[in-house]
Amino acid sequence: MLALAAACSPASPPRSSVPSDRGGSGGGPDGTGGGKTGGTGGAGGTGTPATTGGSGGKGTDGGSAGTGGSTTSPAADAATPGDAATPSDAPPGNPAGCTAKLCDDFESYEVGTQPGGNWKAALDRGMLAVHEEKAFSGARSVRFTHQGAPAVMFIELRQPLLPLPGDVVYGRLMYYLKQTPSGQYSHFEIVRGSGPLAGDKRAQLNTGGENGKVVVNYEPGDCTKYSKVALPEKRWACYQWAFNVAKNDIHLWIDGQSVDDVPVAPAGQCWKAPMVLDTLHIGWESYHGNQPVEIWIDDVAVGDQPIPCPTGMPSKP
Ligand SMILES: [Ca+2]
């Protein structure tokens, strides 16, 4: 576990330990509390020009096999993820129309259970379950709730999906935040990448918000960058990220718009990327305050190429 007792910036008081960043391996093919139908296999790898994409992963515990990969043009610059992939006619979030390494629209899990497949729940004073009140695609999404901080409610990816080959982990999700926590010290995370540093330390690449705006945070060191870009609430929004290990870089996009005012300090000055990014946490962590949180997440995709936002309207707005 990474000790987070280091000094914090003035706008972010010291945080408690984060149980969701445990060491060791996990996240096997059998998800906790998964439905009888099991997970859907991951989509095949994306081929480079003149090559063929990889074959789809196999579903577990009765889940369906993934779709084969496709051939695409070379990835565009990370600043334009929405332009890099071939548009699909498939419904938003439909795994059949997603060519990332992992695509999940959460339709294959039973309502009230935790997502299975590659996912493993990481909880502390928070709850998460597949829910059908809101959805961007289909009828279901994952609902994350807590009644006051500190609280952790993440779905976690490790092996066998991670680490990915290459230096960059791209991702995309759709979220609906009922009401953003307000005020100073309302800092929260939505997506965290992490991995080992030299020795026995681990690095965290934290992305989320505080007081309605985007915030990026790096551990160890609690290096925090505050953006002027608003984090949408009360509607479905597209959240994209790129964790670039080789360049010590994090990049975010909100509804396809690049967030450019949270630069990473030069390596060694404020933050250094892990040697390899072996863990992703998706969901929510709050550190302070007694404001309850309710957020739905749908259509998660993770891969080694930029992943566009889905086109189309939410099925349950
Ligand atoms: Ca869905």
C-alpha cells in the first residue's frame, strides 16, 4: 500500500491511506459476485496497417467470446483521440463495435451484482453494482454510491489485461454524476492508473476533480494540478484518458475536448511514471467531507490506441 501521508497542497489536506492501491496481483478471469452469464470476452487487438488484428478473447463462465480485432490506420496524436479510430455504426458501447482491448457496456451482468469478467471490486465504505436506472448504452450501467468520505468504490483491472504492450494506456468511459461534491477539499478520483517504481514503491496517476473542476494528482508526492475545465454533472459525459509511461504524461479529454491546463511537471521534479502501468481503477474515491455521491458509469473501453467517444444519445438519460 502506498503511504499517502506526504504533504498535500493547500487546497487538498492530507489524505487517508488508499486501500484500493494494494500491491500484489489479482483481477483474475472470475469476477466477484458476477452474474451467471459471465463476462464478455475482450475485443481482439488492433492491427497495424497491412496486418490483421488479433483474435478476440474468450468469455469466462459462460460469457461470449470477444470479437476479432480490426486493422486501423496508425494512431493519431494523443491530442485527438476522437479522430483516431474508425467510426462505427454499432450502438454506443456495443462490444461488437468496439475495437479496444477491453470494451464493456455492462449489459451482460445481472442487475444488483458487481461486474465480473476482468473486473474486481475494490470497496471501502462505498458500494457499487450493476444498475438499470440509468444507462448510456442498452439498459444497464454501474452505479457507485457512498454516503460520506472517506470512501472508495472502484472496479479494478489488473492481469490478464494489464500491463498492455507499449507505453500508453488509453481509456474511455461515459459517466453520469448526479451532483458534484462542492467546496474546497472535495477532491475525488474517477480513474487511477498505477504501477511499480524502483524499489518497493508504487506510483499513482490520479484523475478526477474538485469543486466542479478537473484535477490531476500524482503520487508519491501528492503533486496536484488544478484545471479550469469544468467536470460535467447531471448529464452523461465522455471521459477519456491517456497514461503515457515513456513520456511521464497524463492527458485527459472531457466530451472530446482536450484538457490542456494540467501539465505534468518534468520527470523527477514532481512526478515520475511507474515502470509499467499494471493496474487501473475506475469509479470513485472521496477523501473528505460528508456529501453523498452517486455516479453511473457505462461503456468503458481500455486499449493501446486512442478510443473515441461514442456517438449517439444515451438510452436512459
Ligand atoms: Ca450499458
